[in-house]
Amino acid sequence: MDLAPEELQFLSLPDILRESIAIPRRSPKTFYFITLTLIFPLSFAILAHSLFTHPILAQLEDHPSADPAQTRHQWTLLLIYQFCYLIFLFAFSLLSTAAVVFTVASLYTSKPVSFTSTIAAIPRVFKRLFITFLWVSLLMLVYNAILIILLVIFVIAVDAQNAFLVIFSFVVIMVLFLGVHVYITAWWHLASVVSVLEPIYGFSAMKKSYELLKGRVRMACILVFCYLAICAVINGIFGQVVVHGGEYFGVFQRIVVGGFLVGVLVIVNLVGLLVQSVFYYVCKSYHHQGIDKLALHDHLGGYLGEYVPLKSSIQMENLDV
């Protein structure tokens, strides 16, 4: 990023997007390998997992087996697929986040960066991200439990004969659910960046992320909502054409459309991770929190086992001059 810290707080959404897209040009080889080894498998798994689970679900729904043993086998197979998919999804999501955030920060501090150095830093970064993810998961669990309780109360309390009231109440609950979900997702993404770039993680990173989001909640929610909406459209088209479109599209057409959609999702995920990284600096600048490049440089070096003695305040002032 070539912008001065004081300029970051004035970036609009299009500016953030342009700034994010320009970052890979500073180290194209590194981002090429990150995309190929981490983001592509993640994007492929997000879309392709339904190709394995859909036939089993269709058989269970449309052609249930009379043999209980066969039914149990199908359910077991489905659960194994889903479990492996979730593990793969979360692992590669955290790995991709660690790689992109670390690389962007290295470029920002003018630290030499390569795919090798990024991979070497991931093990320590991954641990911090995973602990933060556990805290977010706990928050999501509480949030979903509250939602289920509200839905139960809604079903019990609302008069089913009043169709308008039922529909209106359900829409209100779902809008609230979507709004809270988008906010928590933005909170989580920013906490992930904090976990990599600052000496805190877990609940402390969540707390710091909450403070950084103040004054930038609307911008963060718009970014997250756009990302989720684009992913939903891609998933919907993939499902209709590739997964369920066997009767209307040939094999070659489905392969071409599927490959194209995977490529689009790869780009969307890469840009999303870059925007996530840039947005952290925007929030820091908005709150007038100085970004000490020297301290950040030393912090990133710690992931690689480097020892860089901390500079005194006098030395740092001289460097700033």
C-alpha cells in the first residue's frame, strides 16, 4: 500500500476495492502460489462438495431403501462427507487468511516476501487464528441458540390463522438474523487480521476488533454483505446448472460452466481476503491509531523465528524523521 496512514481513513468502498486489487502486482509470484495452493482448493471444495452429497440426499429423499442397514450406510457416508468437508473448509479458510494477511503486511512494511516465507510463517499464525475462530464459534453458537428460541416462541405465540402477521413476523426475524450474521462475520474477519498483525488473539482479538469496527460498521457490513451475496449467486448457479442441470445441459457444458464458476469464486475469495487486510488499516487510521511499521516488521519476523531487538523510542523517532 502506497497511501500514507492519514489518507487511509478517507478511502471509500471503491477506493478500498481498487487498493486491494492492486496489491498482488507488488508480488505476483507469491500471490500466484497462494492462490493455486490454498484459495483454489478452498473455492473448489465450496462448490464441488455438493456433487458428492447430492446423489446421496436424492436417494434418501426420493428412493428410500427398504433395507435399514443400507439406509444407515447412506447416512453414515453422508455424515462422513460433510464432516470431511467442514474440516477441509475451515482449515483452508484459516490457511488462506493467514497467508494473505501475512503477505500484505509484509509488503506494507517493505519486508522481503516470498511464498516460502509465507508458508514458513503459517504454522504459528494458524494457531492464533484457530483460537480466535473458537471464540467466534462460541459466539455463533450462542447467537443461533437465541435465534432458535425466538423461532420457537414465534411458532407458539403467533396465531397461525393470521397469515399477514405470520409472514411479517417471520420476515422481521430473518432480517434481524441476516443483519446480525453479517455483523458477526465482519467482526470475525477483522479479528482474524488482528490475530495475525497484533500480539493478541482469541477473546482479546475479538475485543480489539469490536473497538476498531466502531464508526466503520456500515462500511464493513456492506463489504461482507456484497461478498456473501456474490458467493450465494455463484453457489446458486452452480447448483442449478452443474449439480441439478443434468436433464437440460450436456456434460461438456456443465464442466465448462463449473470450471468458470470455480475460477470466479477463486477471484472473489482472493479479493475478499485482500479487502479484509486493507480494511484493517482503514479502521486503524480512522481511530487515529498509528501503524508502527518497525514494530509490525519485528512482529512478522517473530513468526519466522527471527530475532530483531526492539528499537528504543529515540531510535524510532530518528527513523520516523
